[in-house]
Amino acid sequence: MDIINVYLRHPVSRFVSGVNKYAQTNKLDPDDVVDKIQIEGLTDRHWMPQWYWLLHLSKYYKKDVKLLPMSAIPHNRKKQTPNKKQVRVLEDHIGVDLHIMNNWLNTTINLEKVITGSRHVLS
């Protein structure tokens, strides 16, 4: 395997959808979930930066990846979270993914370059 296609979801819509899904599943108000994320450090795979997934992948894969938007998936059905409420988006949860998308979306690049070229956004 020489290149892995990696499909990235836009971090803002991903955060909003993830918070709403967690809120619905746990019978909470989405704004309360955002407060718990910010104040208590609540984490969930649905809103954690996708950069962390890339970091874990880089432990085992050292070659190039092609970074593509979710819309490039031919069978993307865009399953929507019902009754989604707009929420306050936390910059520290979307910044690194926005950096990746703004710099390398629709390109083929060495995965390690993505990791090292994005790490500074987290600090």
C-alpha cells in the first residue's frame, strides 16, 4: 500500500454534529455539553480533532496520504443528526483540523509532514 486516502470532515460541522449527537444520546442540552467540554475536559471521539487519528496512524504508517473532503466519498449519504442545534464551537477543538484542511486538503503528502506541520497549532 503506497497511499492511503484519508477523508476529513469539516471540523466545525463535525464539532456541532458530535456535540448534538452526544447530547441526544445522554439526554443533555447541547450547550451544557459544550460547557462540560470546556470546563471539565469531556472528550468523545465525535468531536476530538481528527489530527489525533492521523497521529495514531503515523505510528504504523510512514508513507504518503491523500487528504480528501468527506464529500469525495462516492457513497457519502450525509447522515444528519436530527434536530441539530447550533452550538458555540471551541477553537481548540477545530483549529488543528482547519490548519490541515487549509494547507493540505486535496493533496498527497507524507503523513509525518502533516503531523509535524500541524503540531504547533495545538499549543
